[in-house]
Amino acid sequence: MQQTRRNWDAVPASELVGKVMQEFGLSRGREHRAVFRAWENIVPGPVAKHARTASFRGGKLVVTVTSAPLLEELRCFRGGEFLGLLNEELAKDSEGGLVFVRRIEFRSN
């Protein structure tokens, strides 16, 4: 069932929220850049060759890994280490602002 608008000048709430978020510098693009840049800063070269950031949403960073042994190492042993380093790096980054990574999910590429 399609709803009819009664006020033709009304603006959808989602549009208003998006404008306010951008005005205060809280857009999702800014968060992505801060998290992806922080990841590049903390990951050592040999790991960086095989692990790339794929997405960041709702506090969860998804990282795709091309090497099966490295995937298991990151999942089982080093995920917590990288999570801590990542949040430390974001706290130092002035553009990072209120960005906090709650979880890193490593996936096979």
C-alpha cells in the first residue's frame, strides 16, 4: 500500500540525518578512510601483502586474506593484537574522531 504525502514540502528523516552527519564530519566515508588508513599504518609489510580491508560498518572491520595459513593465524592468534593496535592508532588520529573498531572479521579472499 502506497502512502500519500500530505505535506509536499516535507523532507524524509533519512535525508536530514545524512545532511547533519556530513555537516558535523561524521559521515561514513570519513570513518572508512580513518579505519583503512589506520590499518595500513599498523599492519607489517608481509601481512599487508595478503590482508586487505574490505569494509567497515557498525564497528566491524572486514579484512580479506589471500593466504589460508595467514587467515588462520590472524583469526586464532593475532586478531586481538591488531584490534588493540588499530584502536590505539585511531585514538591518535585527529581525523579518526569518534571511530572505534569493536571487531575484526577475517575472511578468505
